[in-house]
Amino acid sequence: MARYKTIPTKTNLMKLRRELNFAREGYDLLEQKRQILVVEMMGLVDRAADAQEAVEKELAQAFKALQEAVIAMGRESVYHAAGAVNIESRISINMRKLMGVNIPEVEVNLKDNAPYFSLHGTSIWVDESIARFKAVLQELGALAERRISLMRIAEEARKTVRRVNALEKIAMPEFVESIKYIEDTLEENEREMFATLKIVKARLQTRKGYAS
């Protein structure tokens, strides 16, 4: 509340003091929230980096195995073998709350309906390729979970910082300024009233002296 909008009364003074206390409590809570979010965000940065590294590692191994299968069997044979692969995938996403933020928990479930083809005439690298790409899917689920969590927590942290700054740099200073303005005005009014009463008292005593 800006000072020029504040009527200097005791009622408004009490109201502003309550609002200032409420703002300070809100500031403390938001500051605690900001600290928790920042700590969680820093942890997620590391976990997301680890997940990214795991995906890249699994992809490299999966493509290496696929390349070995092509060398061993030929591109066309691998193509036909790939068409026979029967894997069902299901992604489950649940939500948990962290300081009011919805954080996803991603679970990748793979149902392997093997065998897909006769073992005769196929290379072990085909099975290795399948296993590696299944691992890639699992790692991608973990990566998606951590990246989405990181983005949501970072956004909430930014909002919290803006609220903290608004309270610290705008709202609370205005409350303090308004309170001081009212206190100073009321004190000045009391001094003026006291001075006026002294003058009135002196005049009454003077009149009383003339009357006697």
C-alpha cells in the first residue's frame, strides 16, 4: 500500500502492521521454498546429465551391435528379422507433488513376446541389438522423467524468486514506509493537540484571573 493512499488513522496503522507481519511470514515461507527448489533443481541437473550420458552410451552400443549384425547377416536379412520382432511397450506416468509442483514418475514396461524367429540362420548380434535397444527405451524413460521434472521445478523456482523479490523490494518497504508515515503523522497530531490544549488551558487560566 503506497503512502499517499493511506489515511493516517490508528485503525489503518494496526491494519498495516498486521499486513506487514503477514508479508514477513510469507517472505520467510517463500524463501524456504526457494531454497528447497534450488537444492532439488541442482540434484536434478546432475541426474539428468547422468541419464543423458546413459542414453548416449546405450545408443552407441545398440548401433554397434546392429552394425555387427548387418556385417554378419547382411542388411536384407537383418531387415526381415527386425520385422519379426514382437515387443509391446507401455509407458505409465504418475505424478507426485514437490512444493506444489507436479513431478512425473515415468515407468517404461516392455513385454517381450519371444521367440520372434528361428535361431537358425541368425546372428547373436541380432539378439544383442534387441537387448540394447530395449535398454535405450528404459533409459529414455528415465531421461524424460528427469528433464520434465527439471523444467517444472526451474519454472516454479523462477516464480518463487519473483514473489520473494516483490515482497522484499516492493511490498514490505511500502508497508514500512506507510507505517512510518502514519506514526509520524499521528505523533505530530498529538503534539499539535497537546500544544493546543496548553494554549486553551493558559487562556482559561488568564480569563479566570481577570474574573477574580
